[in-house]
Amino acid sequence: MQKFSTYHWPVVIKFGSLELRPLRIRDRRQWNRVRNTNRDWLKTWEATLPRIPGEDHKTNLPSYFQMINAYNREGRAQRSISLAIWFEGVLVGQISMGGIIFGALRGAHIGYWIDQAFCNRGLTTQAVDLLTEHGFSSLLLHRIEINVRPENVASRRVAEKAGYTLEGERPRYLHIDGQWRDHLCFVRENPIIS
């Protein structure tokens, strides 16, 4: 029996008071508020750009408008799905499914962050569950990874509570907070893709 993807952009996923949807231009004020409020809280865990010999090192982040355009372009192309996490109408974080690959691998990876004022409420785990289900049922992915720093106990708990299994270590895997950092790889496989 042939299985077909049911993917459409923009992706909007709702469950109770939780909504995952792409950021819009009109969300800029809320985005700036939550990011500025959580700057110190998130700094330790966020990706940074390494210095590459012979290349100009850009430290300027894209504008909000450029970011939204990139998210939409990548979403339409099915390369990456970046969604804001809304709880009871308030922007509380973001979740992304990136590195989407079809063919023989059919995989992706999930990353996320949450407003400190909304942590420990199960919202991130619920968002991971919802996006994982979308990846399995709409994109028909076989394998999804979550890679977290070993010392990030909260993110480890999210992966475990969302049914991801520890697969192993990835030394110096991702450039975070100015250095190449070790990560633990958690994985879920789609039981219906053989």
C-alpha cells in the first residue's frame, strides 16, 4: 500500500489551549517581548556561529522580517518547520523541525525553547508530542531526533516524557554559547513506516 504525505504550508496544530503556528509579521511585538525577557535564560542553550578561517564573521542576526521570510520559504520547501508555541493566546516559545530529509533516511530533528515563566507546565513536552505526530503522520518521516546538552536536565526530561529514547552521545556536536558542545541524541521512530 502506497503512503502519501499530507503536508501543507502553513502548518497550524491545535490541541486544547496550545497552538503551534508560524510567526507572522504582526507577532513582532510579542516575539521581541518574550525574547528580550528570556535573553539570559536562553543564552546558555542557544546555537551560535563558529568562526571560520577566511570568512567574515557576521554577528548580526537577521531582522524579524527576514526571519519570517526564511521560515516561510523553508516551510514551503519542506526543509524546516518553525512554529511559535502559543498558550491561551500568549506567545510562550518556539519549536522547530529542521533538517527534514526524505528518500532512504526520511528523518528530521526537533529543537525548542520556552519562556521561563511557562516552564515546568508540560507545554514543551506537549508541543514536542504534537510536532512529532505531525512529522510521522503528515510528512511520513521514519526517524526524528532531539539533541540536547547533557547538563540540560529540563530538555532531557522533555525528550524522555515525549517518548524519545537515548541513542548515544555526540561529542562536540553543535556550536552553542560560543563553543562546540557535546550533546545526547534522543530518537523516536515511526512505527507505521517500514
